[in-house]
Amino acid sequence: MTKVKKDETVVLIDENYNKYLISTGSKTDKYKGIGVFDPSILVGKEIGKQIEIGSKKFWLLNPSLQDKLQGLKRKAQIILPRDAAQIIMNCSIESGQKVLEAGIGSGSLTTALANTVGSNGKIISYDNREDFIKHAMKNLKKANLENFVETKLKDVTKGISEKNLDAIILDIPNPWDAVEHAYKALKPGGYLCTYSPLTSQVENTIKEIKKHNFIEVKTIENIQRKMVVSDKGMRPSFDMLGHTGYLTFARKVL
Amino acid sequence: MTKVKKDETVVLIDENYNKYLISTGSKTDKYKGIGVFDPSILVGKEIGKQIEIGSKKFWLLNPSLQDKLQGLKRKAQIILPRDAAQIIMNCSIESGQKVLEAGIGSGSLTTALANTVGSNGKIISYDNREDFIKHAMKNLKKANLENFVETKLKDVTKGISEKNLDAIILDIPNPWDAVEHAYKALKPGGYLCTYSPLTSQVENTIKEIKKHNFIEVKTIENIQRKMVVSDKGMRPSFDMLGHTGYLTFARKVL
Amino acid sequence: MTKVKKDETVVLIDENYNKYLISTGSKTDKYKGIGVFDPSILVGKEIGKQIEIGSKKFWLLNPSLQDKLQGLKRKAQIILPRDAAQIIMNCSIESGQKVLEAGIGSGSLTTALANTVGSNGKIISYDNREDFIKHAMKNLKKANLENFVETKLKDVTKGISEKNLDAIILDIPNPWDAVEHAYKALKPGGYLCTYSPLTSQVENTIKEIKKHNFIEVKTIENIQRKMVVSDKGMRPSFDMLGHTGYLTFARKVL
Amino acid sequence: MTKVKKDETVVLIDENYNKYLISTGSKTDKYKGIGVFDPSILVGKEIGKQIEIGSKKFWLLNPSLQDKLQGLKRKAQIILPRDAAQIIMNCSIESGQKVLEAGIGSGSLTTALANTVGSNGKIISYDNREDFIKHAMKNLKKANLENFVETKLKDVTKGISEKNLDAIILDIPNPWDAVEHAYKALKPGGYLCTYSPLTSQVENTIKEIKKHNFIEVKTIENIQRKMVVSDKGMRPSFDMLGHTGYLTFARKVL
């Protein structure tokens, strides 16, 4: 039996699976989706149980990466967890690595990357909009991941000052303009990934990638279908996101 | 400039992107896909360069997770990296966790999981076939991940002795028979995942899941399309894997 | 140059591509989406031109099958044109054939079938709800196809009185209960098709089909993606219908 | 009970569903997939029955459109029936229409189109390779559809001499070069369709289409998944064709 501690971040999940990251050290306030309450009342409660706050019920859990991603507040369009999963897998990102991303957006991919590289690693995140950086770092702070992330107010197409990076992820409108910088900043064997909704973006990026010593160049589209399962049977959901973005990967050699 | 060291595992990648994991401490022998050679000649060579062995050319790199997965020898059908990525993301698996999988198969998912939980974590892998366990552990040893994995010659539908697990992944024909055991073995907030090719397997599993205190139950199908990009334009690949398996996720609460 | 004639059905297409089937012989009235107007003013106008009615602009055309399908008013869920196309192709439906469908729904598939078999053919449509039959026949009348369709207020699972049919299309919740009747009613070489959203429906239907002398049994899922093409590039639409229904086909032999 | 007549075309379907179109008026010969036999022995046999020829069994049927398409011999890559179905539906092609296609390829789309427009209609087929025309017309003759098709040894990008066409289907590498000719040759309300594997082809074609008075411009990708259904359950087929071509549609107005 695990109990909630003082100054701990927990997640409250309501019956529609909306998620709220809360630090038990926060003050009494009005919390969106919960109402006015004092987070310190959670201290000592049992992790895993459903509790009542006001007239609503919430499951009380230690936040998983999924909770952090789903509890995140959006300002810009985000890279969805389904694509973040493919990025992490295809770039072989793991604990201890040094990874650059541009731009930071709402910090969704940043959250997934920071959670993966952990305290021995580092995410460097470039964005040329200060408001995005501020908003994303608020999300990362809530998720207790802000110490693994270093932000720079900088346009990645103007150059990358880091060296020997394990991976570089570009989610910008013109990734081709950063390919040469990325090549120089990667370690041998390091991965470049670009995320682009349009086919023309992919074509331009691949054209630029081919000018440098990259191997294992590939572009994939990742499609996810929800299945609806009931007592009567099973079917794909009628409701579907038809497209997110094309993922292009390449790996630096000398 | 990084140079290959003594007793280090490197990956040799040929021009068709076939990958060979080699320890520089191994003896002169006939290596499949390479031919007869003495791995110690690699010591001192520069990481990232293309080298010649016999009449073939190979890029010489430190092995990434992708290299470990692609260099793996198959005995049974494997869970593909694309699905492993979704499993790790949707189960929020991260460094330091304790995760159970059954069965081990060829050790492909095991490799991805072990690489994720790292030296502070542990993968417990059940299989009722000793030959699969032996074969998989050979793959894990080659990938230097064998110390993060504990195997048990055991049928997971007969019971799970571990407690407080972060996640349980079932890739067996009858996952529904292990759902109750899984519920008991998971920590509150822990994730159950089942991987099943058939819709009937999903239906039976969901029926069993609904008998226990699981939330966030969902089933997805993950489809990946390769894009072919050339100077003339871009198109989805004609060649495509039409289906792998349905992924069902559920999360334990009290 | 073709001009609109008296007592002719035309289609008016507004700039959002909403379509209105209008007979120039109809009286002045309030027409949904057009407003109050006298259809006889269309007589003599040139087919293909954009005209003004009130403050709105409409292209004036002879109605194609697409216009008939898109101008149709829905009461029940319909079989979409994309699936109707696969049904017609896989059942080899053509001019002059005698085809049975059940149920009639809003008459969408009926419209496509009637347009295909034409004046030498016949569509027999069973439905056990009189309101559906009435509503569907209104749609067919607007499309000038009502003479090619014969409706019966009848439950197809209770028996089929027709013989030697070229094809039978079942869009009912329990198609398996009509498979035996369908076998008897089809000509040798005739096609049975069932349309079902759920996998369990497909499984039950196939089980029943296998008890009779059917060959070329197959089930397909037809997925359509819209592509968004602009000056900046091309991508699949974010907005997508994730599923319609599974189409099962079988062919009678002796 | 229907019996095979003299000088009639029937289809023989073996147990792997290979299909052979045979005229009972043909002479004794060696027929591919059947062996040496005298087609006149089929006269008087019952349609729908399975018969033996040599050591093989065949179902004996009147050929449907599916049989004609599946019995067709390929010389060039063909437009598959699944895409032909969408072309016919989205261009509203029906009995009695005059439709132009370019090129003829192996005559697969031609077969589907000719079968649809029937004896009151006409398919005009341009190709700049005489060998393709000859090969395709052999296929059409076997399918008894040769009288509905008129071929021209001509490059469609050099001009179209026909006027007032109901639809024009372009399956050529550079459809944009024929868009202006197509606009002139179509009747008001007539449909243009282009079939292109590459996204760049679609982009160029749409750019040209926008220069003329076309409405209802759209591009779709049609994906078909086979489902494997057995007693144990159901799943999508592992084996899948990942892409055929993008279908672009547009409709002429004045």
C-alpha cells in the first residue's frame, strides 16, 4: 500500500479520463476541472483508490508518462504520443542521451523525450518564439521534467552550437534548411528525424539529406485506428484522425 | 573522433543495411554475412567510417537499439519495433521499472523493454519453451542486455509470482487466461498490454478485463506505411505488411 | 449547347457543392437550400452555366449518379457510394440484371443499383419498415429511378420469393439468417454480398455461407482517404471516416 | 436449369479460382491452365456445376465482369478492379455513355468501362503503342466486349478529336498535358479522372485543372484490406498491396 506524500506530484483522473497533475504542496485554489480545493488533503491517501473531491470522483495515481502527456496544456499543435513513440524507437533514444529538438511547441514531444533520456541525459530545445518556450516549460515543470530540458530562443536553421548529439528532431516548416547544421551537430551513428505534414516538405528534406553522408534514410507514415469492442462485437472506430505527419529518418556516418 | 575499444560490441552495417553485432573480443571465425575474419582488427578503427572486410564494405558504428533489434536472429514470430514502440509509450515504460512479459519469443520485445528499463530496472520474461528462452537470451547477450532480464520457464496463465509490477505485456494465444493473475501482480496505476492478431482474442481479453478494476481500457491497431521518395516524386510503397496485431491496454486501479 | 427542357429533372449545385434535384415541372414553392422560386424559370437556360436564384449562385447541370446520391435525403444510415461502388464491381452488377437488396434504408444503395441495372433490369427491395420504403421511394422518384425498383414490406430472413436472381445484397443486422434463402434465390454464378460494421457479424455470416455451395468467398474492408492538395504541397486529410462496414462476397454454384 | 450453348463464351474456374474464358465454338487445342481439350464438349452441360477436364475440376459458369477482369492476360500494369469501381462511381459512368480513356494498357479498365456503357455506349481508347492496343483488344474480344470499344493509335496529349464526352479517364505519366484537351472534349457536367501513383503527378495535374472551369475537384486514395476469417477468429490479411494510385476527379462547367 503506497500513500501520497507531502510535496509530491500526483495525477487525478476523472471518470471521463481527463487528467490533472497536482502537487500536494500547492495552495488551496480553483483548479480547472476539479474546482476549489486544498491539494494537501491528498497527503496520506492511498495510491490507486478513487476519491471524492466536491461532487466529482477521481482516481488518485502516481503520474505515468501517459498522464504527463495527456495532462499537458496545448498552445500549439502537438506531436502526438503515437508519433513520439515512433520517433523515440526509430532514433533509438534512451536513458543518458543528449538530444536536440526544434521547435518546442507545447512541449509534448519534449516531455516524452525528457522522460526517456532521464536525469543522466539532456534535451536541448530550440524555438524562436519565447511564448512557446514559456508555455512548454510550464508543462514540463508540472511533469517534474524541467531539469532535463535546456531551452534556447533560437532559429535552428541559423545553426546548431551543440556537438556530438545522439539525435536531432525537427518539427519546423522548413526542416531542409537545418539538415546541414544537423549533420555537423550529430555524432557518427546519430539520428536525424523530421516531422512534416506535407509531401513537398518530405521531398525537399530528402533532397537535402542526400547531399550529406546519411544512411538508412526512410520515410514512414504511422496510422492508428482505435477499435470499438462491445459485447455485440468489434469494429474500427468511425471517428479517426486521418493524418498527423510523415516521419523521415536518417543516420549520420562519416 | 571515437575509436573502437577492446572487448567492445560494435555493429557492422553492409550496403544493403544488413546488420551484424560483433564483439571485438571474439575469436577469428566465420561470421554469417561477413565471412572469416578476426574481430580484433576492428580495435582502433574510427566509429562512423566505412571499412572493408574481405571484398565487402561495412559502416562501423556503436550499436543503437535499432541495430540490436535488426541484428536479432529470429526463431519465432516477433513483435515488430513499430508495435514495441507503441507498447512502451502506452504502458509508460521507463528507466528503472520492473516489467513482466510472456512469452519471450525470439527476444525482440525483450530487447526493446530491457533497453528502456536499463540497469536500474528489470524485465522478467516467462516462456514455457526452454528453446525459446535459450535462443532469446543469446540475442540479448549479443546486445549486452542480458543482465537486465530474468527468465522463467513458466506458463503465465498458471500464475505470476511477482508483485507490484509497473507493466505486464502478454503475447500469448490466450491472454484472457492470465488477466486475473496480471491484475494481482500489477501495482496500482500499472499497465496491462496484450498483443493479439485475431479479433476474437481481443474480444475474449476485453471480456475478462472488464471483470477487474481496470480503467483506460482501449484497443488500437497500428499501421505503418513506408513512403518511396525519389527525384520524380513520392508515393506509398506498394509493398506493405497489412497487419501485425491488435494492441489492448488497461490500467489497474483499486 | 444543351438547354433545359420542360418537365426535366436538373441539378442545382451551390458553391459549397450542395446539390438540389429539381423538376422544371414543379410549382413555385420554398425549396430547401434555394428559397422560394419557380422551377419553370430554368427552362431554356444553358446546361453547364452558373445562374443566380435570389442571392445565391448555382451551377445548372443534368443530374449524374453522383448528384442523385449526394442530393438524397437521409433517414437511416446509408451505404456510402464508395462501398456501393465495390458492391457493384464485386457482384458484377450490370445493365439488365435482376438484383435483390434488403433493407432499403434511405434508398442510397438502391439508387446506385437501379442506375446500374437500368430500364431492362429490376431492383427488388425488401424492408420491414414501411416508413423507410416510403422515404426511399421519394428519393428514387426525385432521381427518376422509381420505375426500376419494386419494394416489398417484408423481412428477408423469413424467405425470398424471387428466383434466378443475379445478385442479393444484405444490409441487415443478422445477414446470416438470410443466407440459406439467398442461396436458393440466386442463379448459378449469382453473387451474395453482405455489409456489416462488426467483425462478429462477418464471422457468423461466413459460418453460414460455408454450409452452402458458395465459392470465391471473401471479406474486404474498403478505406478511403481524401487528399488535400494546395500550392504548398499535398497531404492526406486530417478528417477521415475510420470505418464504414466489412463487405463479404460469395458466389453460388451447384 | 441453364445449359451451355454452341458458340457461347463460358468461364471455367479451377479450385484455386483461376479463371479461363473459353468459347465453345473454338477448336481442340492446348489451353493454358486446362490442357488439350475440345471446347465443344461443354455444349449441353449445366451452368453452375463442377465438371472434370482431364484430371482437373472446373466450375462452369457464364462469365461475369469479375471473370472477364480476372481472366484477362496482362502485358502492362493494370488499373485494378477496386480502382475501376471508384472511377466508374465517381465519374457516374452508366449505360449509353461515350467515354474516352488513355492509355489502353492491357485493357483492364477498358473492360470494366465497356461492360458499363454497354451496346448503346462507346469507349474510345487512345494509346501510342500499337502492341498494347492489339493485346488489349484480344482481351476485349475474349470478353465479348470488342464491339463497344474504338481504339486510336494516338497520343492524348496531342489533342482529342471527340466532342461532348461523358467522361475522360487518363492513366498516362503526364496527365496534366492532356487536361486542356480534356476540358474541350467533355460535355458540360462531364467528368475528368486521372490515375497517378506519385504525389507530384497529382500536384501538377491539380495545378492545370485549376486553370480551367472545373468544379468538384478532389483526390482520393482507395485502400483495400482483405480480411482472413476462420473458425478461430478474424484478422486483416498480413499480405497487402500498399498503394495503387491516387485518383483525381474534376467536373466541367461552362
